[in-house]
Amino acid sequence: METAEKMTESLWGRTCQEHLSPVVLNETEQADLVIIGGGFSGCAAALEAARRGAKVCLLEAHEIGHGGSGRNVGLVNAGLWLSPNEIEKALGAEVGNRLSTQLAKAPAHVFSLIKDHAITCEAVRNGTLNCAHSAAGLASLEDRQAQLLKLGTLVQLLDADETARRTGSNSFHGALFDPGAGTIQPLSYVRGLARAAVESGAHIFENSPVHAVSREAGCWKVETETGQVTAPALLLATNAYHEDFNGLAANDYITCNFFQMATRPLGDRLRDTILPGNEGCWDTAMVMTSFRKDQAGRLIIGGVGDLTHPASSLHAQWAARKLAALFPDLKNEPLEMQWQGRIAMTSDHTPKILEIGPSAYSVHGYSGRGIGPGTIFGTRLAEALLTGDAAGLPIPPVKAYREPFSDLKAGFYESGATLVHMISERV
């Protein structure tokens, strides 16, 4: 389905309020840092490098935000999908605590950048709700609350009645409310980061796919069809939208697709009863559902799934049923737009930083939690590459990372989501 990959056909593409004057690399540039990939990490790194007075060049194969960043749900949350204890189990106590501590501050950092650079991205910091779909889900939220409070994240556990009041739905056993989190228009945010980077002195080139990367005379040479950039430091930030080129191998990850569908703007009565506080939401089910409103009052529902295969109609049918189950007043409400994005997953659901050469890093694997982590990682990676000090990175770099049977795992995710969507929410 072409519409799944065209930004102009997504809600975010249609309502984006941040724009760049497109520039294609057509000459030879000298820089202190060259970045490949124009998503949250790449653009945050470009902004931080430019803010530090460095000369930075960013190359994006398409338009800024073309990849997963511009197709994101738009929930600005602290941490990862994993709980802090699960992160410690995956990474060890010291590294896990470091990562969780830095990511606990991610929403504050994101909203600070939005304010400081006047990014027009429908930013609403009214919190997010992790909604318990079952009694077991509520118990898991109670445990997560205790862990997050230890990190200083002041989350609140809501009962079923308060959750119903805030969501407008009687479907949940309770919710974990994070008042420091919020929602944004993700494509506007990432393009706003790029615009702020340009205003700070960065050179950003769109529609400039990389053909080759090489190391010569102590510098990295990054070549496109019409130009090249030479710099002593390199950041590869293509994540799940990597396009192959000579000189560097793609990262290893599991591909997972997440789609979203949007209603038309709701009338005043429904806006006042469905998510009246405009929190962003997702549930505790194994095959997760997200839901939120945009600035115009559209209800946006999302779930794991690929809209491009022959059975993809099952995802669309599920979305309509799920919408009606959550909000009976929307039973006959048409879903007017649909789009999707690819997510780079790792087996332990934690991001990876690879040291791919001298003064060169690659980052990937936010596993569906891209805004806060992507912004934090990009900022810290720029700092590390410019100073030569990796101590401030959220996790230590590794020399290599392998994801065995990634295609089989990707098929498992899609098959599982399709099966769940085929049978769930049927009367």
C-alpha cells in the first residue's frame, strides 16, 4: 500500500507546521561532524553540535522525518517500554540505572527544546496514561510505579473510575499517569529540531542519499551522487530506515511495523468526553493499542501491524472494532486516514550504540520508544563525538551487535499481531 510510505498521505504529513527550505548536497563540504539520517537522533545531534559551535553536516536520503520519527505516535514518555528493573536485568545494575536515570529526564529535555526553539508541534504537556487492560495489567502498573518513584518520576496510579473520567472509556482497570509526559506532532517536532539546527549553523541536506563511506587520512568521507562531506567524526542514525551503501554495514535489528488510523475532527460534545485532558494513552496488552487526539480533535488509534500484506485488512477491521469498544459513541465513525512506520526492535528491547570506527558511532533499536530516547541519545552522542569522551553516553558503546533470526522474529511479530487483531473485540 503506497499510502503507508508516503508522508504526504499521513495525518502528520498533512498537518505539519514546521518546514525547511530543501537543500541537496551538490558540492564538497568540510565539517567537524557528519551525520547520516534525519530522524530524532540525527537532528538532535545536529542541533547539539551546532549549539556547541561545531560545523556539522547532516545527510538525509529523503525529507527530514521520512522514517520512523515522522510516523511516530507522538507520545513523549520517560524511560523505555521496559520497566527500570527489566532494564537492569538486561544491561546490569550500573548501566541499567544510568540509562533509566537519563531517560527519566527525557520529557523535560524534549519540551525544553520545543520551548527554547519555538518549535510548532502541537505540544501538550498534560501527561500520558498507561492504561491497564486487565487486573494483571493493573498489578504490573503498581510494580512499575514503585520502580519509577525510586528514579524520581512522580507517577500516579489511578483507579478505574478516575481512568474512565480521564479517557472517556470504561474499558480499563486503572492507569499509571505521568504528569511530566505529553504529546506532540512528531513530524513537526523532528523538522523543528532540524530547523533549529540550521538556525544554529548546521548544514542539513535532504534528498541526498549516501552512496559510500570511507576512512581517509584520519577523516570520514561520506559521498552522495552529487557531493561529499569530509569530517573527523561520524554518526550513523538511520535506525529502521537504513538504505544500504558501500563502506558501512547496516545495523542488525528486528523489523516491527506500527500503524495508525485517524477519525475526522470530533464534534464539541465528543471532544469534551473523550480524553478531555488530551493525555496520550497506550494499554498494557501484549499486542499494544495506542490512542490520543491531535490538536484538531481527531481520535488516532494505533496498533502493531503491517498495512502492506494481503491480510492487512484484518488490522483495519480490528481498528474499527477497537475504536467502538473503547468509545461506543464512535461506533460508526469513519477512520479517514491510515499510515504506518517501521520500528527497529532488539531482542532485549534496549537501544544499542555501536562503535563503528575511530570517532564514529551508530545508534539504533529504540524498540518503539523513539521521541525521548532518540532525542537524549542524539544529544549525548554529539557531545561524545565532539569531545572524545563517551562517559556521558546513556549506555556504553559496543564493537558489534548481532540479532539472530531477525527475519523470523519479524514474521512472528506480524503473525501474532494479525492473529490477535483477527479475533479480538468481536461481539
